[in-house]
Amino acid sequence: MLEYMLVLCAIDIDSFQIALDHITAWCNDWQLQIAVNKCRILNIGPTTANIDLQIHGNVLPMVSTVKDPGITFDSNFSSTSYVG
């Protein structure tokens, strides 16, 4: 699952963390586990913001590319796909 949010200021970062906390609480309520080791932060566009977002106290790593089944996205929001 990919979660997207436009982050322009510190309030947006706080809002994103609150959204992650709500998702985490919902998963806990329904006894669903989040694969935190598969979660990443990808800044898209010309930003150098260092954002520390967490799930279960684990800071999510910032990456320059992220792969969703079949598509790899990078920080310029270009994508490549494969057939596998």
C-alpha cells in the first residue's frame, strides 16, 4: 500500500505522523501487523527535507527509489515497470 501526502511545512509533517498513528491504531484494533521493515519515505520533487516519520517507534528510512509491485518510482517521480 502506498500512502501519499503533500508536505509543505512542519504542520504537514505532524499531520502525516498523525495519519500514520491512526493507521497503526486501526491495524492494532483489527490485529493486523504492519510490515515496518518494508515501509519507506520517498520525497518527490526538488526537496531536501529530512522528515522523521515513525511506525511503532521505528523511524522510516528515506530512500531515493521505492518499488511497488511491478513499478519502481524515484524522487523525480519517474517510473519504470517490468514484466515478471
